[in-house]
Amino acid sequence: MKHVTPSVLRVLSALFIVSISAPPLLAQEPAGPGPSDAAPAPPDPPAAETQESFFRSTELGALVDAYYDFYSTRPAGNAQYRNFDTKHNQFAFSMAQVWIGKPASADSRTGFKVKFNFGPASTLVNAFEPGENEFIQNIEEGYLSYLAPLGKGLQVDVGKFVTPIGAEVIEAKDNWNYSRSLLFALAIPYYHSGVRLTYPINGKVTVTGTVVNGWNNVVENNSGKTLGAQVAIKPVAAVSIVQNYMAGPEQASNNHDWRQLSDTIATWTVNPALSVMANYDYGMDTALGGQVHWQGIAGYAKLQARKWLAVSPRFEWYDDPSGFTTGAAQTLKEVTGTFELKPSDALIWRIEYRHEFSDSPVYETGSGAFRKTQSSIGFGVLYSFSTKG
């Protein structure tokens, strides 16, 4: 062994004493994670990212609708029992729309929709509104949405919204024909104001309930409320069945006489080129102390011959034995044939022939006489766009 000096021995002894008196390294680690060892909380998303997400889920859109109609009766005023395309032998403007909406979802549970409508169509839709606020007339829809985290998601909408009843809607671009049906014009309401609840029971059945002021009134005309229910069933991808029921007092300052309406819609996509649809309505109310009723059925077909060409016939039968909805005790029928040309996704041009007949002379002519039949040929031009395609 090599020689070791006393000073070296003193240093080695000191190091040995320190090493045996120090606790093991593992004993120095804390028994559990402390505050400093916890995973850091994820940072809040930047404001720019939040705004980008909002605009990504928000839809902006617009619509312009114009037409030309020629009626065999040559009416001096509006054509009888027609909605929106009522002018004879003139190029006419029907409506212009601008809308913005954001659907409620599991990622963002609040949503909204506001649809502004301008033109003669807007005036006609709101013609029965008890309120005198002209601003209301230009809001076709305006409501807030919340998707409650209950089961598969319960959506709550509060505000003014279009009726869920009927096979056709206010916008012609979303219908198979340009002119609106007798059922749309005479048998059902246009809009409601109140609360709507929607819940998907499963992938095939969705239920909806409404509590509203009534038919076509943002401003209430009595102290009662109208209740509505809908069951939408889609047993297979090609078939859809929708059943609506609505009941409540609709007459001004009258809570006792209830109006009831049943509405059934069935749609079948036979194949990619052919679809068929049927709509049946039955309504009843009380007038002058007696019960009145009305009913009608409409049958539709749509043949998509090419991507840019479609043909859509429609046949209707409508019975109003008390004249409650038409002003005359009568039975109406109409047959419509529509050719649709679609040169682009944004532009639709429809050419339409329609023949209407009644068992009473109700169609007024420009000379003041009345006939039992009326025919028309029309041309409708629709331009629309949406940021969601």
C-alpha cells in the first residue's frame, strides 16, 4: 500500500462521516405530489381563436325572389287564394332576405337565429299580427337557443319562429313548386312566438313541444296560450313521417273557444331521381256559436331528371264547407306543374302552370265578374347564397 499522509487521512475521515450520516436520496423525495408537481392547467384559448371558432360555426345568408305571373281571370287586384305571387301581368318583387344564425351544440351550447324579410311577402305573412310594430314584420324569425346537457341534448328555443306545420315553407327555394299550396295559404299558420323544446329520443324519433301566444301573433290577442306537439319519425333513410298537433284559443279576447289543427306529412325518396310527398290537414274552431271545420290534402312528386333540371307536379283538394278560411262555402282543387332549371347552386329559375277550380264562382275577373276556374302561367327567379353552402 502506498504511504498516506495524516492530512489526507483527516479529509477522508470527514467525508466518510458525512456520507453515513446523510439520509438516502429516495427518502428526500416527498411522499406525494405537491402543488409544484401538479400538471399545469391548460391556458385559456386566445381571444382570436375564440372569435375564429364563433365565425366558423355561424351562418350568413341571403335570398332574392322575383316573379312574373299571367292569370286567365286578369284580376285588377291580388289573385284569389294565392300567396306571394299575386300580381297579374307584371314583373314583381316578392321578397328579399338576410339571415344570420349559429346552432347550439355540445361544444357551444348557446345559439341564435335572426332572419330579416323585406317585401310584399313579409307584409302578407304578418297581415294578421295584432301588434303595430313595423319592425316585427321584418323579422321572420328571431330566437335564442340553448342545448341543455340532458340525455341526448334538450334544445330550448325562445322567441319568434316559423311554424313547424305544413309541407311547404315561406321561402320558395326550399319548396318543390314556386307557387304555395292551398294548404299553406289557407289551412295553417305562418309563425309563432313563445318557447319550443326539441329532444331526439334516438336516431329515428324526435319530439318537439311548443307553448306560444297563438297563430301569427308576437303580441298576444287574449290571455290564453296555444300548445303544440310534433313527432318526427324516420324509420329508414328514405322515409320520413311528421305528425303535428296544435290547440289553443285564437280569437281576440276569447279564451273559451279553442282552435285545433292536425297536420300529417309523409315523404318517400323512392330513388335518387324520384321523391314523393303527401300532406293532410284537418282543422276546427268555433264561429258564431257553432263549430266549423276545414280539411285538405296535397300530393307532390319531384323528378330530378338532371342535376340542373327537375319536374314537380302537385295536386290538391281543399274543403271549406263553412267558408271559415276562404270566405265562401266551397271545395277547391288545383293542379300545378313546375319545371325547375338550376344553372348554378345559387340560381333557380322555375316555369310553372297552375289550374284552379271551385264548385262556386269565387275567382274575380278584372271586369268584376266571377268564375269557377282560374289558370296561370308564371316564372320565378330565385337567387340565394349561404356561407355554409
